[in-house]
Amino acid sequence: MTIDLDTEAGLDPGQVGAKAAWLAMGRRAGLPVLPGLVVGASASRHHMKVGAATLAGRGSGAARLAVMSEPVEGAERLVESASALGDHLVVRSSTPLEASGEWSGAFASYLDIGPAELPKAVVGCWASAFTVASLERQRAAEIEPGSFPMAVLVQRELEPMAGGTAVIEDNGTVVVHGIKGSPAPLLQGWAGGSRASRGETWHGEELIELLGGDMLDEIGARIEEAHASLGVTRCEWAMEERVWLLQMGTQGRAPSPTLTPIEVADPGLVAIARAAARAPGRLGEEMVLPWAIAGLPSPPSSGAEPSPLSAEEAIELRDHLVAQVWGLPADRAMAAAGECITTLLGPDPASGLRAIADVRPPEPEPARRLLSHVEASLRPSHATRLGIGRWEPFVASVTLAFGSRRLGTPASPGIGAGARAHVDLPDAIDRFRSRSVVTAPQPVPNLAPLLWDAAGLVTETGSPAAHLFESARALGVPAVAGVEVPDGEHIIAIDGSSGLVATLALNGDDDV
């Protein structure tokens, strides 16, 4: 049931998971990695089956309780083996999924566990595969709940004077994020910490003052050794008399899409960017933009939801609006709108503006009804993932040109743009629509399921070292930390490489 990190089996991620396998390789390479043991992934299979079966009929809470209620086979031997590691233990999940950065922070870890409490902590890790946040992440990744085994890593708990992350960037620069004491608040997104980087010398006065140059040199040396021997580009570290590497791996950065902003000079393009942000993707381009390039309807005076539409009713209403806006029969109006849209996305968008100079604004009530129908279809409970749409560089370009700008801390590279979806737990999923830019107070791991189809991420606090930003980098989602977006409905454009965030009112309240 248990596997020592120093055995051959400890090198097999299929048996011990990605976290433990990296650490086992580190010990083989002579890196400063604590000894440990692993409850093998096969030991979790029964518990995962119980959780999945219970989930299907009774939901997340009952599934976790069912997993926790099942005894751990060989519990006494587990306690005896772990006692050799010390009286205070850290217990962490370790799955093959966690070889990929988008699963960073997905499952449970337990601190200050005594050996006698270890069996309960192990099943707690297994049960964490059935939390609401974890299930949402599995749904986004199209993974069947309970279909993957989970190993559990057990090591001595440190009492660190400081901890954090270290990264080797593509150009060889070492970047360290750190915080006094345990690194947990930094990694969970609760604290911002401090940053230092080293080319020829260290830069970052706050972290240099906190850690000192010698400690930073040791951290830099350890990740460079790990890089040279194992190809490691990212690690979590803690300082307790010496630097220990707590977790290792590669940066896991997905290629960022090429979203080169077009040249924008005409404020008339702002209204079109608003329409594209309200109804992103192919659905919006087919059902909204052909008439909304003449302008969006004003918000309704009452909060009443329009009655739902069938697919046939939606198409009929679209054709009515397009014909009304363009003053042509529906088929000819759709053709004219298509030509105009192609021109707007080309090198000379001004000629597209000339084509719509004389169109009529859409009738407000039918326009609101159809727009509401399309927006409802973009909610995660109804929509499959949209992926990056061809209008996003246009929306980003317009927003960066005419919006209000703020500068934050780069957290994940790339350019993205979309309507703002401000999320604060526990109702994050309900507020999110596909291809929105997620804004949140802190980069907490529970927001990760939204990133599978987000256009970007902006948080008010937190550090690029947070697990959520690691997930964003792995998924190719641009992200910025340390920017407070004003209240209200906005388009948000972000440049995750420079930390630039621009906002533009979504419903036409700006003076541009």
C-alpha cells in the first residue's frame, strides 16, 4: 500500500502521481527534497468508485461523506510507517492529472497531521475529488468523476521562516516569489508576497530585505540545479535552516493565441466592440452582430426577464431585426451584414463604418428579447466551450484604444478581451458567461473551472505565484494581478505580458 520515495516505484507517476514522482526524481538527483512515503494510487480505486456511485444519485456532499466513511485498508501499517517521518506531517494529493498546471490546487492538502490521524487525512484527499469546485473543473476538462486514481504523499511538516515559488523563464532569468512563514497563503491566493528576479544581480528590494541575498542565491542555485538535472522550470520552496524543494515541475505554459491588435482610430468602432463583447463567438456573430452593428438596445426599465425563445423563433426574430436595420429583405440584409462584418475585421475597418452609416437602430423590445436569449445560451449550464473567437483581437484593440487604463502585475502572458464577469464565491459559476474576462478579489483555486473558457483573468490582490495563475498559464489564459476594476458592466481588455488592463463601459456610458 505504501511506497517509499527512494524506491523504484516512487519514480512511477502511475503509482505515486506527478507530484511525488517529481520529488522522487529530485531525491535521486541529490536535490534538497524531504524523505516521504506515498499511499499508492491503486489504494484509492475502491473509494473513488464509492464516491462516483454516490455522486450520481445523491450529489457532492453525500459522495464526500461516503468516501470518508470507507475504512482505509492497512491503516495500522500506514500509521506505523509514517511515524518514522515525525509527529507533525503534511499530507497531499498526488495524481497523474497534476503533471499539467491547469490542475494546480485542485485537490486537498492537510497540514499538522499526527501519525494517528493519517488514515482520516488520506481519505480526506480522496474525498476532495468530489468537492463542488473539483467536480466543476473535471466537467470543464470532460473527465468522468471517479475515473482517475489518487495517490497521497506524506512528508514531515516544516516550520519555515519563509517560503514561495521559483521559476526559470525562457531567457534564463530566475524569478522568486516569497512570503514570511509558510508559503500556503501565497499559493492559495490569500497574500501577495514579494518578488525578486535575477539576471546578473537580484532586483526586488522588498524580497531582498525579507530573505537576504544569500538565501536568494541558494534558492536560485537549487532551481538551476533542478533545471540542469531534471528539466525543472518551476518549484515551490521553503526555508528551514536550509532551502527545501516542496514541489517541482515544468512551467506548463500553453501557447498563447496570436491576438495582435488592429490599428484603431475611429470611435465609431466602440459600439461594434460592445456588441461583439455582449454576444461572443459564432452564435453572437450569426444571431446578434448582423443587426447590432447598428447599436445595442438600451437596458430595459424593469428587471423582468423576457420570455424564452425556441430556436425557430430566435431565427425569425433575427431576420426581422436584420431586415429592419438594413431596410432590405432578410436574405439580402444578411448578405450586406456579412460583407460589412468582413470589412470591419480587415485592414480598413473605416470602410465598414461607412457601410453602416445610414442603417437604422434596431427596434428596442425585439432586440432586447433576442439578445437576452443569446446571452442565456452562453452560460456554462447551456453552452459548450466557445474557444477564442475572431472578434476578440478587435474588441481588445478598441478597448485598449478608448478605455480607461490601469497597470497591474503580469501573471500570464497574452492578450484577451471580453465582457466582465465579476465572481465572488460561492456564486461564481452563476455569474460567468463563456468568453468573459473573470475579475475577482483574490486568485483562489476554486475559480479555476471558469478558466477553461475565459478570455482573461484579473484579480485585485494576490501574486503570480498563486495556483490559480499557474492554471491560467497552463491553459493559455492571459492574466493580471493587482488591479481593481470599477463596479458595473464593462468590457475588459488585458495584456498579460505587460500587466495592462483597460475597461470600457459595456452599455455605452463612456464619452469617447
